[in-house]
Amino acid sequence: MFVRDAGPDSNVVLGIDPGLTRCGYAVLHAVGHSVRAVALGVIRTPPTDALPQRLADLQRELVALLVEYRPGAVAVEQVFFQTNVRTAMSVGQASGLALAEAAAHGCDVVQFTPNQVKDCVAGWGGADKSQVQRMVQARLGLAAPPKPADAADAAALALCYLAVAPMRRSIRAAVGR
């Protein structure tokens, strides 16, 4: 059972791999050097639905995750570059929802580029999807690589946040925030 108080839990990180059709998410709980997966999955919206309805559905699901797990931090993949403008727009819209809702819920919100995440989790910024999945599996002690890849990417984002969190805390303490 996952017990928490009313405020955000600094030991819980939510990773979001934004997308309108498939939005990956992963909730990780960290204590010391131990990290376990609490929830991994994908939020799906039907491409046949109107854009406003899809965004509303995605927003409702993201808020439900934030309310249920009360993460202290949310790591979102940064929309870095897309050759398909239509895809880039929908990913940007999904990302904006995730960023805004996480901030509204009092989370420490950080964005990472795909290459930063791959470098952090797999040790190489050019790692492919299967390499990221295998490293997430190894780091979280999972029986199998997480699927679909969107869920694995979300877990990798959360792991990346956990890797940089000590430095972020040191910087905030140094500047008095």
C-alpha cells in the first residue's frame, strides 16, 4: 500500500513521455539508492475524437495521476525537434498540459531532451528504444522490459530526474530557494 500525507512526496517522481495518441507515464518511488516502479503505463486518446476532447481526456488522466500519487517532481520529455509538424504540434500540446498541471500541483518540473535521457539511462545519447527499455528494466529490477516504449521512456525520464536531483537540491540551497 502506498501511504502519503496531503502534500507532494519528494520521494515520488512522475515521468511523462508526452503524446496525444499515446502519452507514456511512470511513477517511481525512491528511498536512498533504491528505486521501485509504482505504476507504468500509457494514456491513450482516440484519434477519431475531436482535438479539444482528446486534450480534455488527457488532462483529466494527468490530473488523476498527480492526485493519486502526489509526486514531488515531474520529468517531461522536451519537445526538441520533429520533422512532422502535425506530430510536433500534438506532442507540444500534450507536453504543455503536463507541464502546467505539474506546476499547478506544486511539483518540481523539469524537462529533458531525448538525448539527455538516453545518455543518463543508457550511457549513450544515441541509444535506441530497445536499449533504453533494457536499461530501465535493469535499473528498476523488472522481470521484463517495460512495454510499450512510451512507458519505458517515461520511466527513463523519471530515472534521469532522480540522477540529477541531488545536484538540483544543492543548487537550490546555494541560491536560497
